[in-house]
Amino acid sequence: MCGIAGYTFARGLPVGEHPAHAARLARMTASLRHRGPDAQRGVLLDGAALGHARLAIVDVEGGRQPMIDHATGVAVVYNGEIYNHVELRERWGGSYAFRTRSDTEVLLAGYVREGIDAVSRFVGQFAFAIFDPRDGATWLGRDRVGICPLYYTRTPEGWAFASEIKALMAGGHVKAALDAVGVHQSIRLWSPLAPRTCFRDVLALPPAHVARLDGRRIALSRYWDLPIPNPARASSGQEGPASRRLAELLADAVHLTLRADVPVSAYLSGGLDSSLVSALAQRELGGSLQTFSMSFARPEYDEAPFQRQAARALRTDHRVAAVDDADIAALLPRVVWHGEQVLIRSAPAPLLGLSGLVRSTGTKVVLTGEGADEFFWGYDLFKETKLRAFWARQPASRLRPALLSRLYPYMPRMRQSPEVMSQFYGIGLDRPDAPAFSHQLRWAATGRIARLFSPSFAGAVEGSDPPGDVVAAMPPDVARSGPLARAQYIEAQTLLSGYLLSAQGDRVLLGNSVEGRFPFLDHRVIEFACALPEGLKLRVLVEKYLLRRLARDLLPPSLAERTKQPYRAPVVGALVGPSAPDWARRALSRDAVDEAGVFSGEKIERLAAHAAASGGHETEGNAMALMAVASAHLLHERLVRGFEVPSADVRAVEVSAP
Amino acid sequence: MSTEARIREFIHDTFLADDFGDDDSFLKTGLIDSTGMLELVAFIEEAFAIEVQDSELLPANLDSVRNLARFVERKTQRAAE
């Protein structure tokens, strides 16, 4: 993948102003150098400046950007992959004279031939900006689920846009300040709710949208929607055909994501999804697949034995990044610099370490299993929702809530007491049709962090209600669907695009110049999964049922039948205690907390002392709070207080006027 | 220090709560989550040398400073008899 940046201005720019604009575009592009270390180039056009940092993967020679169509003058900068570029080239080749083999030119040709609607023909992951000199408008576009990031802000002359927020700051288009509501949403929901971000005046283009920029006007439109999951029960005879269709689709998705002019490797977490992707990739590559995973020093987080088992069974060339508390602490400042949001989990940190290992071997592209848990229903959240909905039908039952102890291993003690059970797990049981029934427990847990806010921050977010924002944004047809369908919608809106694909995806991959590819997020696979009856995804309490059935043919039984283990990473040991680094001590100190302004320095001092004394047995809520405090501090220190783009990087950007 | 004062101090330090009344429900005010409740039980078992049976995990025993203090006092008296 790559990085893009640019901005619009009035046409007829005096030549005397060119150098200042070239310098501004160079600073923006240089701030994205990690996303594209192979080349950084920009172009000043009559109405827009476009910059591009390139990670060369397809048509290494011909794929230079910005790319301009000479017949029309249409110019494009683009980040990502259009996997079906080979097929689309055939479609448009009769009426468009291709000069390169690159997928960038397919985007250009599609726009020139069919206008912006061409975007709905793309299978892939992308974010782009297209300047059309014929009408002076600029189009922004983003892939269907939000794999590639794209941010924008209004300027006095028009609009500025970039793959990362820091480029908008580097170009002087926004004054860096935390957005209280965006930060509050990140803490409650795990991520800001697009278009909002953690920074004031900076907006994210929502997934599956294009935007037309014209002067200071903007018009957004959606070109695809996540289908509402099929509420039907599974009937006998469906399973076999569905399994065969899934095998075909996934094999094709893997086939397309292996398209590259450089080697493609895979992450192997030890779970079902990445093992399936690796198995299909290995079959296609004929045995040359390289895989990567991480192991944790703390056994409760570690999945190394399953990873070794998978690597042996699939005969991959496997490498492991070993991670301990000190590694996580050392990685977190870079995680937040790249991720640009408040975090309540440290799980992105090991992944930044892992992409470092990948890059050190010279590999630029990895496949992962991301997306299967969202659309084939792997998360415990789906089981929890199903069980609570079952319990809600007989709220007085003592047996129904007891089933929840299958999900919460620490619960057996409480099972004896339905009164206590219903206080903790029965939240909202009286309204099982409420739009956010599925997420009430999770949001109640993050809601407890609010009592640690500073008085000024609490004042700034008074009246802001992140769960209410999710519900308000829910389309009526989703609101009318069932609890599991709504759970999937909320996961996709909050967790998937705003967090897993962003702070825990794109940012920690591109932070080390590695591109991630996600066969389960091929929109044809998503549409297939949504059309499946519920019983082929969550059968009783077996998650990802149909994927497991497929896995029986491709993986050893111990992996195919393994229950999902949530991916998590330690927080408390990394941030407090003997191995905590200086930055973390400072981040949790009263003065630094007060300066960042989100939390109360006095309360965090007590929280840190309690965590240090807990010997690693801190409550989940306090661990999330510590992570939020540390990340808010890092955002403040690294981004809000200003940063320098290395001047050598700025000089390396080649800016031209056509 | 009184039983109530020790419990208050524990809650103050562990759950970082400042303003709660002796009769405020831990659960209804969202002060304590389910793992927090287990931590609270572990605290009273250790601090007051009592054993809490699963059948005693009831809001009536555990769900406010006052209820908890009464419960602890009943248990310690019983142990002393």
C-alpha cells in the first residue's frame, strides 16, 4: 500500500506561489514516508496539489504516481490494491489505451470511461483522490469496509486530504487539538465513530463512500452497503452446497490477494481464520509460503503451540516474534504516533513488532484472517448476545443465565446467585429488542472509565453519549433486524473499520512499510456470509460453523475444532511496575495527566499505585483505563504539541508541475 | 478502624470512587463490575479472615458499604462464637 496527500485551491494559481505550494505538498507527503518508502512524488495542478508515497508492489517500474491521463488531464493518487485489475483491464482495454500494467491505471481508466461509478466494479482495498480538470472537481473514495484510511478537513481555499491525520498537520491545514467527543467515543466504543476522529476539525471519509469536492462544497455518497444478515433458520441440505460455494469463493479471494510482483506471505495466529487463509495460499503457491506469528512471554496470552502446529501441518517457512511486557511498552509510543487515536487495548503493539519482523526479511505483503470473526460470527459477543436473548425470554430462569459461564470462566462462583447474575449480565434484559442490546455489557464496562475524567473533560463531553450515537446512526432496516444482525452491524461500524483495520491494522502494518491483505474482507465473501442462515454461522454455541466445516478438509482437527481465543496483549505489566519505561512513568504522573487534559491527574496517580500493587491482577476496567491514559498522553505529546517532519524526508519528495 | 471505614478505604483505592454513600448500590451505580465484585469478596475474606460461601453472594450481603459491613460483622461474630 501507499500514502496519499493533497489539497485543493482556486484555479489560476500565480506561478510565483508555486514554490510555497510545492514545499507544503512535500511536507505532507514526507510525513507519510513510512507508508511508501520506495518513492515520494507530488504534482501541482490547476486547482489541486496531489502527493504520493509509494510502496511498490504491482508494476514496480510502470506504476509511478501521481498518474495523469494525457487525453483528459485527469490525475490520480491512490493507495491500495484493485485485485481484479487484470479483468477490468480487459473490460476497458478496448476504449482506453493502457500504458502500464499497474492497477493505478485501471482506476484512472475506469474513471475516464465510466465516471466515479466505476468504483463499484473494484474488488479490493483502496483510498484515492482524483482531480478532474474538466470541471475542476476532486473526488475522494474509500473501499467498502475501510481497510485503507482517508481523512479530510476544510481549508480557507477548499479541502485538504490525506491517508493519515499527521499529513494534514504537517501541511498546516489544521491546528492539532484533541476532539473531546472523538476521544470519548474511542474510550466507550474502542474507536471514534466515522466521520469523527480524535482530532478537532479532522474527518474520516466513511467506508464505502465517495466524496466530490468542489470549491468549499462537499457531497458524500455511499456506493455500497453492508447487507443485513439473513434471519432464516438453516434447513437441512443447505450445508453441503454452502460449504462448496464458500470453498470456491475463499479460494478465489486468496488467489486475487496473492497477485503481486513481490512475494506475499501470511500471518499465522494459531486460530482458525489465518490457518485457513494460509492453507489456501500455500496450496496456490505450491509450498513456498512464508508465515509469521508472535509469541507472548505471558502464557495466558500465548498461542505459540497452535502456531507451530499449523506451520508444521501447512509446511510453511515460519518465523516468530517473541513479545514480552517490555517490548509492548517500548512499541506503544510508535503505535499511538501511527494510530492517531486513544486506545483502551495494547493489542496493536505486538502487531507493530510483527510487521517489523516481516519487513526485516524483505517481505512487503502479508495476508491475514481479519474479517472472519465479524461476518462468520466468531466473537464471543455473538454468543453472549444469543444467550442473553435466550435468557430474556425467561428472565426468572436460574438455568438460562448459567449458560453464560461457558463464556466467562471466572463466573462459576456467581452462578449460584441469580440476583447477582442479573445485576451484572442482565443489563437491558427487559428490552431485548433495544437496538444496542448486544453491546450493553461491553459499553457498561467502558462507561466506568468516565469516573476518572478530569472535571474540564467531563464538562466538555457532558451530554455526549457514544452508545446513543451508534444507535442514532443505525439505519432503520438494521434496527428492525434481529439482535445478532444488529450486533454484526455495530461491530462493523465501531470495532472493525475504526479500530481493527486502523490502529490494529493499516497503521501498525504500514508503520513498518508492510501491506496487509484480507481475503475474508473481499466484499463477495462478506455478501455470501451475510446471506447465510444464522445456523451456519453460530450453530447453538459453535462459532463460525461453516468455516469449521471447510477447515476439516484443509487443516488438522486440533486446529479446525479449536475454540476461538480472543487476541489480547498485556497492559498493566507494560505500563506500571518494575519493567515500565520512563515514558510510561511520565505518562501516568499527575502533571502529565493534567497537561493532556483528559483524565484527573490525582485519580490516575491512585490508579497507577493500585495497579503497581496488584501484582498483575488488575481489573479489566482499570487496565483499559491505564491504556487510555497512556495513549491520550502520547497523542498529546507526539501530535498535539507539534512535530517536525525530517528535512531530509521533505527534500526527498519530488514535486513537479505537468 | 471500623469495618465500614476499611471497606470504604478499599473501595476508594480500588475503584477510585470518591463520592458514594453508605447505602449506594455498587451494582446499580456501576461502581463495580463482575470481576470487581470477586475482588471485593477476596478482600473481605482476607482482611476479616472469613470465608464467603457461594450461596452468600447476594446483593443483600454485598451491594453497599452498609450491607457489606453488616455481613462481615455477622460472619466474624459467628466465627468468634
